[in-house]
Amino acid sequence: MAEPERLGLLTEAVACLALHEEGLHPRVLGSMIWPLGATGDVVTSSVDRLRAWLGRDEAGTDRVREDEEGRLVLSSDVVVDWSVLRGLIARARRARERGDDREELRLLQEGLRLVRGPVCQDAEPGRYAWLARVRATRESEVLVADAAHRVAVLLGDHDPDGAGRAVEVGLRVVELDQRLWRDDLRLAAACGRDRLAARAEALLEAAGADDLAQVDPATAALVEDLAPGAGLGSRRRPA
């Protein structure tokens, strides 16, 4: 069992290896975890702790192993949410290609249940600086936003609460995704003008804008179409 004070570092190392499935040389892993520098013995001892923490698989092989070129890789039974999410969405796409909407919806909803927010949103200050150099953050935003929008489309009018929950998850990850906001506004309009006004105001607040046309013209046009002449797409600030 890892010492509690080392869990943050070890968790970051696992995340780093999980997002580099091709493997990383120990010195490269060290440069990513300690961007300001760390001595070789610190990196080596940390890798040893990581290997001890993850233990061995059923075959007795270390879950952190070295490939033929000396790169550290995780064994296939080290499962992280990111890999599961990608797998579920890939299966959902295949279900869509088959025209199986029910299975697609089930898989997308299962995937969205794994989403708690942006990648590493609760990370300690100074950690995960290397994420800026990998595609995972942007890729996760695209996958989650696409999945949330698709669930909203599939549920349509017959389960607005379920559609709303999916949109909420998506907006937790991509706060200003306008496709999701338009889904949200359509759902709000179905509940009445007051609800639509509240959600339009929420979007303006999130965007720090006074007019939806400044945020996204298509979103502004949708609000005007949903409530013509009501002026819900803009607000006046006190002078």
C-alpha cells in the first residue's frame, strides 16, 4: 500500500502512462512528472513505488513493466475511466452504424456516468502540467460533448429529464459548448418562457456577455425563434 502523501504523485504517474499507451522511458516520465527537474534516483525510486503500488496481475507479472526498448508500459488489466469511456463510445458508434438506437443510447449513457468533470479538475496545484502537451484534454471534451448531444437527440421529447442530465454532464466538461447550450435551451423552452429566460441568463453569465449574439449568433437566433420579441437574448447592466 502506498503512503498517503505519495498517492498524488503515483496517481499522476499512472495517468501519464495510461495516456501514453506506447510507453515512456523512465527519464521521459520523470521529466513530465517533475518539469522543473528531478535526479535519477528520485525517478527510479518513484517507479519502484509505482510498481509496488499496482502490484502484479494474475499471471504474476508486474502491472508496470518495461518493453524491449526500456519504456514503461501498463498491463492491460490496469483499467482507467478514460480508456473505458473511449471503448464505450466506440461501441456506441458501431451500434449507430447498425441502426441500433437503443444500444447506442445505453452505451452513451453508461459512458457519461463515468464523467465527473474536466480532465484532472481536482488535481493538486502544480501537477499534470504535461496534459497541455497531449491530446487527451481536447479529445475528452469532443467525446463527451458529442456523446451528451447525441443522448439529447436520441431521448428527444419522450425523456426530457434524461436529455437534460446528459446535457448537464457535457456542460460540466465544456462549459460554453454552444451545441449543448442549444439543446439545453430547447429543453428549457418546453418547460415555459420563465425557464427559457433563466437558462438564457445562465448562458450570458457563464460567457460574461450581455448579448447572446456576442456569444454565438446561432444560439441567439434560436432563442429569438423560441421566444420571438421577448428580448431574452440580451440583458442590460446597471449604468
